Amino acid sequence: MALTTRIYRIGAINDILFLENLHIFNWKKKGAIDMNGQNRKDIRSGLEVEIVLKKDQRSGKRTRGVVKDILTNSSFHPHGIKVRLQDGQVGRVQEIITSNKES
């Protein structure tokens, strides 16, 4: 898992002060596996995953289920690949519970 360091920058534009939250990623060693649901290649039909439904985005509540369809076409999405679970619920993958090797 990539570690995130939060750095804040104070600035001013037209005499209005602002605080900017900068995210700096500390990437892991080469070859390490990160199953955070952001890469399409890590997700397959039949995997058990935890997703966040649209209605639960504010709270971050996770729903566990088995992937039926992958809905995101791109190879990477910073908020998680969108999937449909076997029970019909749709959300973005936050964590992969079972790996590709186990399926």
C-alpha cells in the first residue's frame, strides 16, 4: 500500500489567504503488490472485494461482495475501479479481499 504524506501550503491570491492540502505519495519497493482497487488489471469477475457505494461516499462505509462486471474502461482510476457486484450493487473498489492468484 502506498503511504500518503499530507503537506500543507499556505498561499495568497488577490489578498485572499488559502491553505492547500498537497498529497505526496511514497511509493513502495519495486515488485511489491498493492491491491487497493485502483488498477483494472488487479480486478476480475469472481473476486471478493470491498466497495464504496455512491450513497456512502461521504461516510466511507464499505460494502463487501463478489465482482460480477467491471464498469470502468480505463486501466487506472484514483478513486477505485467501478464494479457491479453479483447482487447488483455498483460502487468503486477500495480493497481486494481475494487476490487473482486465489481465483
